[in-house]
Amino acid sequence: MIQFNNLSFGYSPKKLLYKNLTLEIQSGSIYGLLGKNGAGKSTLLKNMVGTLFPVEGSVMVNGMVPKTRKPSFLQTIYYIAEDVYVPALTIKQYKNLFAPFYPLFDSDNFYRYLTELEVSVDGKLNKLSFGQQKKFVIAFALACNTRVLLMDEPTNGLDIPSKSQFRKLIASVMNEDRIIFISTHQIRDLENMIDNVIIVDDGKLLLHASVADIADKVCFKTVSEIPAGVKVLYSEKMLRGTAVVMENIDGDDSGLNLEQLFNGVTENPAMAKQIFSTN
Amino acid sequence: MNDTFSLSRFGLLLKKTILERAMQIIGAFAAVLAFTFLLYTLILYALDWGPAQNLAFIWGFIGGGVVLSSVVFSYFTTNAGGASYLTLPASALEKWLCGVLISGPLFCLVFLSFFRLMDYSFVTAYHNGLDRSSPLYRSLYDHVYLYVFEDNNVVIKATVLYTNFVGAMMVGSLYFNRVALVKVALVVCGMLAAIYFLNLGIVSLLFSNVDVAFPYFTVLIKVQSEVGSIELPHYAYDITNNFLQYVLPGVLWITAYVRLREKEI
């Protein structure tokens, strides 16, 4: 479990990005962290892994304090940054040098993930394309079997088949003890993969809800006329009418559209709060 | 699990640190040794044995140590590189020790061995090239000997400068994420200039006709055409000496460890 207790963080002490953020992230779930550019997504991940420290408040990851960066903590968490770092080593050399630091590393799975993601195993890693390097890092991170896996824009640079393969892999490695936390602004890449959504904007937590909860509270429809007397979180003119995200008063079971939900929540945070705070 | 220090984990880290960037580290070593060799031969050609041995040792040892210490913590040029380094499951003490070991004992061992070998080759070649039947043979032979590392004032002073500059470079490379070597050089030059002028100001208040007032040992005053050196009282000299030899490098090297623990990226 990851707990943020009244976390305040800012790159300058005078201008805080997050102020008194309280949030609880449960094990056994895949979380999608959504936000605009500069909303503070990466900052939140870095606070979880301990490469940034809270100004006030605390973060606890499975009962440990990330800030201390103790080896016993770092063995249980893997962070994939948005850009990729790979040294001038072959895949085998990299595995031999880095894998011993992760006691649960699974070598067989590592090569299986590489095959599934179609990563070329010949030559030095730094000579691979950005997409190939990214897929290599994802395969290595998954093979480490850490209890927490944090990914910052993991699908950036991945081609369409790789994105699909990535989703399958993430689903296959998920278990009850694990937390997978994916930060992205490419919302469609997360659809049908995540079971919890967190939306942040300008350092504020706008939404934290499970997919089931979202389906329960709002519905996604295409209508010819916007219905009256219903809270409409978001509307967008389409070719065949108007797409709306509105309060689910009839208990409709509509598919989740993350992009529309995200637009609705960021454009209309007060209404989103109202809708999601009702039982 | 020991979260402060584990010998097996440290072994893995040292192996990873060296092999991960083998070309960078070996390249830095090779460049430093080549530079030392070049300097030795050029000064020998232009001046004499004494300056060649001293200057090649001073610049190679101090400059080489600084270059190498700028490499050992140079992970922070990219966000991903820095994050990968900081989140690698090893303690800050182990990571710091790795850097210290490479830019300290390992560098000293390689540099001193190379310098001894290079100096030995040059001196032996010189001695063998002398005409044994010449009446000047003995004096020419005695003109050149192997460079002495023990009880050599130049080596002692160079070691003091090495420990200080390497410490400053390690701290600097953990503060400046990009082009740390240049930025640290600028900061150190700025600080030396500030200390020089501060020292000059203070000395000028106490003495007239100050010639040079470089801090530490060199305060010279002019008396007509003569130049005299002002020496510190014995106790003050000892305090200054101990400060520069032990306290300042100790503070700098420990600051590098503290900075590594507190490093954010």
C-alpha cells in the first residue's frame, strides 16, 4: 500500500505544487495517473520512489519511507523514467550486472518478455532505437518482480503492436501483492488495462476512483440533444450527435471513455467532485 | 538485511560501476596518463629533468584525479540516468565508497605505477646513453635520478591539492548535473580569487610594500630591491597546515556523501 499523508511538495518552497495531498493506493491494482503536461504526474512518482522529497507530510510505500532510499526498499520498487537510460552493454551484460540487485529477478521471464515485445537481442543497448530501448527497460522492470512498479509515460515511443503487447504483459504480471502505477497523458493507451483512475491537475487531486465506481457514477453516451435536468460533466460535438459524460442516474452500463472523463474532470472539477462524492 | 553496508552488494556495485561505463573510465585513465607522458616529454625537451618530473607529476596527479572524480558521479546528465543510479538497490554509503575507491586508491595506484614506470624508462635511457669514458660522466649521471615520492615537498603539496580538488569535484558533480567539470573549475577559481583578494586586503592593512599575498604559504613583501617572505608563527602554521591537509578535504569528501544521500532529481 502507498500512503500520502498531507504531502506538500514544491520545486520552490514559496510555490508548492502539491499541498496537503492525502491519498491511499491499494495493492493488487493497476492505477492510471492522468494529467496534462506539467500537472505534477512525474513529481508524484518521484516522491513515491524517493528521488524527490516531500517538503511537508510523508509518503509511505509498504510501510517504508522512500526518502531514505534503503536497499531493502529499493529492491521492492522499480521506476521507469520517461526518458530511457541504457549503458553501452549487451542485453546479457546488462542482465548480469543489474539483475543481482533484485532478488526476485526472473531470467526466463525476462527473455520471454523481450521476445513478446520483439526486442532485438543483438548488439549494444545504446545502439537500439528509442522504442526498442524503452521496451527493453519495460521487460527488465517486469522481470524484477518488484512489489511496486512505477512507469512514467511507458508507451511513449512504442509502436501500435508494442502498445497492445505492453497491455497484455501488464495484465499478465499483475497479482494481489503488486501495485502498478502508470502515469501518462496518452489516455487511450490505458483503456481496458487500469482498474483505478487518478486525475491530477495543477498539483490538485481531482479524481481518485475505481473503474467500477466511475461506471457507477457517470455514463458515456452519444445523444442528439443534451438532456435537461441531469448533471453533464462534459460534452463534445461529434459527427453523429453530441458525446456526453453525465451523471448515471439510470444505472446505465456504458463503456469507459477515459479521454472524455479526463476532459470533463479537468474542465469541470467542482461538478466532478459533486458527482463522485455522492453515494 | 543490512541497509548501510554489505560487502557482497558493494562488490556487485563496484563491478557494475566499472563495467557499466568501462570505456568512459578506461578512457579517462588513458587520457590522463597520455597527458602526463606528453607533458613530461615536452617539458624535458624545452627545459630540464627537474621541471619535467615535477610539473608532469603535479598536473598529472591533480588534474587526473579531478578528471576521474568528475566521471564517477556523472550519472545526472539525464533524468533517467540519475534516477537509475539513485534507485539502484545499494546504499548511499556503498555508492559513495565506489566513487571514492575509483578516484582515490585506484587512481593513485594506476597513476603512481605509470609515473614510476615512465620516469624509470626515461631516466634509465638517459643513464645508458651517457658516455662512460667522458670526464663529465659522473656529474651528468648524478644530474638525474628517479623521482622520489617519499619526503618530497612537491609530492606532499600536490597530495594536499589533490585531496582538496578531488573532494571539491566530487561535491560539485553532485550539485551540477551538467558540465560539472567546467562549473566546478569556475567556482574554485572564483573562490581562490576571492580568498586571494581578501588575503591581500588583510595583509595590506598590516604591512606596506606587499608584493604577493597568495594565501597559505606565500606572502612576500618588498624592501627596496629585496623581496622577503613573511612566515606564520609555528602554531598558526600548524593550524593552517592541518586544516588544508585534513580538515578541508575531510569536510569535502564527507559532504559528497551527505549530498549523495540527499540528492534529488
